[in-house]
Amino acid sequence: MTIDKATTRFAPSPTGYLHLGHAFSALFAAQKASPGGLAANKKVGREAPGGRFIVRIEDIDRTRCRPEFTAAILEDLAWLGLEWEQPVRRQSEHMNDYQAALARLEAQGIIYPCFCTRADIAREIESAGAAPHLTQRMGPDGPIYPGICRRLSLDEAARRKTAGAAFALRLKTDEAMARTGTLTWTDAEAGVVTAQPELFGDVVLARKDTPTSYHLSVTVDDALQGVTLVTRGQDLFAATHIHRLLQALLDLPVPAYHHHSLLTGEDGARLAKRDKAATLRSLREAGRTPAEVRAMVGFA
Ligand code: GLU
């Protein structure tokens, strides 16, 4: 096993304060990079022997992300006893990398502009009663796109762009899959998984409000930063189907994956960011020590 040489990352979105679930996820990633770190009661991460541990700030969403949360996240992680490589990559500063990836996909003829609003999509799905295969098909990111703009002529798409209409870029997922053939990836718990990008339909790769998407930027960054083991919660398991397809289309290396189970509160419900009681800030203000908080999430 190459596990003690892994390069891992913790990649929070600065839309709020870190909670216990994040603490677990960050410690999990750091420990996979430097297994001896915690046991030796040293800082976990770069100083410990082993691999590399990266923290990446996923702040492509300009409306929801705030710089003060970025600062708070880094402060909380340091308080928790983590140490990571510098400089920290902030996705908002690397839009050109995502543009370059989009250009490569565009050159393959497998993306198209989509001008639809949510309402347009909902209306189309509703009125497609006669075509039940289009109705109520949900993907991991929401309803499967019914293909409205995929049917636009090139002229019409160009006309709308010139007129200044906002558009997203979607992947022709079926054509992309035909190009790559069957793909697999390996998860430490689930084993070898056959990628099913079709679950997403024509997924958005660049949003109307920001010229990239979670799926595109995370795939590009994991490759650019040399991440060899992607650790993240089970809630993002399905996303890997699309990431694997993007890796194949963009000729990127394929990391190993470890999707871990999510921490739950006493009622068994998932710890949400809005659950104020469980933020690292509030625990710290209540006098808990980093060691106590680590123990609360199973890293004694
Ligand atoms: N930024 C994502 C989040 O905060 C996690 C991305 C990932 O680990 O792939 O949910």
C-alpha cells in the first residue's frame, strides 16, 4: 500500500464556520497523509513523515462564500492542531485553469451553452407528460436536464449569446461517455466502482453566475495539486461518477478515493453547518481544548 505517501486534501467551501463534521473530515484527510502524526502527538500534516496534506478553499460561489469565513476556517484548522502546505489554493483566483479545461472540452464538441432558467426546466419537465422518460428523473444535483438547449441551432445559440443572454455550459454526457468507454474508480470502502455519469444527465460544468462549477474545479484542482487520495464524505460519493468522466476527457490522473461516513448528531441527523452548537468556534469559546474536540470526533 502506498497509503503513507498519499497526498490528501481538505476542501471546504467558506459559506459558514466549520462544525464537528468538518473537523472529522479534515483530521481524516490529514491522517491519511501522515498516519503517524496524531499518534505521536505531533501536529498532523506536513511536518509528520509521510505524504502531503493540502487545504483548498472552494470559493467559486461569489454569492455564498465570504472571505471572513475563509480566515475563520484556516484559524480553526490551525487551532485543531493541523498543519498544511502553503500557499493555500483559493479557487476564485484560478478561473483561468477552469477556462482552459472548458476550452479542451469545447474543442471535443461535447459541451453546449444552456440559457434555461430553473423555471424553464421545471416547465419543460412538467409538460413532457407524454414522454415519461423525461419526467421526475432526478440526478444527484437535481432534476435531469431535459435537453432543451441541446436542440438549439448553432445560429440561435450564437444569436442569444450576442444579445447578452446569460448561459451555462453543459456536458453532452452520453457523447462524452461514448468517447471514453466504460470507466472505473476505486474507493477504499466500496472497492472498484463502475462510473455512472449518466446519473447526472447533461451536467452543468460552468454556471451562469460563475464560469466554472464544483465538478469541474474540483477535478482540475485535484490533478493540478497532485492529490493521490481524495477523501470526502459519503454525500459526495455520486459526484465521483462525473469527476471520473472529466478525468478521462481531460487526460488527468485518477486518484484513489475514500468516501467516509458522515458524523451524525445525537438524534442521528447529519450535522449541518447551521447547527451552531457544533461549530468549532462555539466549542472553543465554551472552553473545550483542541484535544477534547479531536476526541469528540474520534481522533483521541
Ligand atoms: N467543497 C466541498 C464541500 O465543502 C467539498 C469538495 C470535495 O471534497 O470534493 O462540500
